[in-house]
Amino acid sequence: MQTYMNKSTTHGIKPVGHRIVVLPKEVEEKTESGIIINVGTQKLREELAQVDGIVVAMGTTCYSDQPEPWCKVGDIVIFGKYSGIFRKGNDEKMYRVVNDLDIVAVIEKE
């Protein structure tokens, strides 16, 4: 069985089984026109509309029931907005721990 987990982490979250740790894309604090978004609005946007992020760690059995893994550490992925749980890492950033099959797409780099 191949292990896909990132061995050295600053976030301190080690996914088990078929779980994936994703760092959600940060929400801008200021709009392009210069309007500052208040913290309450920003938090709501994160909870309701945050559906993409970067894979930072993968459990040892991710995609073990698939012919090949759908994503890997470092990929930018899209996942269901209600999937997974939030967890603050040791680096004070908020992460999401999602099931491997909750990843619905990988965003190709330009």
C-alpha cells in the first residue's frame, strides 16, 4: 500500500484512513474596489462558499478503492461546501479534513 501522507507538517494534523487535510483558499479582506470586508461577513463567506483549497496531507488509505488517486499533496482541489470538519492547525490556520471521495475536481495549473 502506497502512503500519500505528507511526512513533515507545520499544521500538526495527521489524517488517518481515507481522510485528506485541505487548506481552504483565504478570503480577501478587501475587495478590488477597496471596500474592507468585516470579520463577520468574511467568516460567513468562508463557511458558506469556501469550496476550494490546497491538499496538504493525505491518509494512508486514500483512494485505495480506486484505480489511481484523484489528487495528491500540493494539488488545488474543489470539494463540497458542507463536507468535512474545520480544525485549527498548530500554525493557527484553519484547515478542513474531508473524506477522499468528497474531492470533486482538481484545478489545473496554468
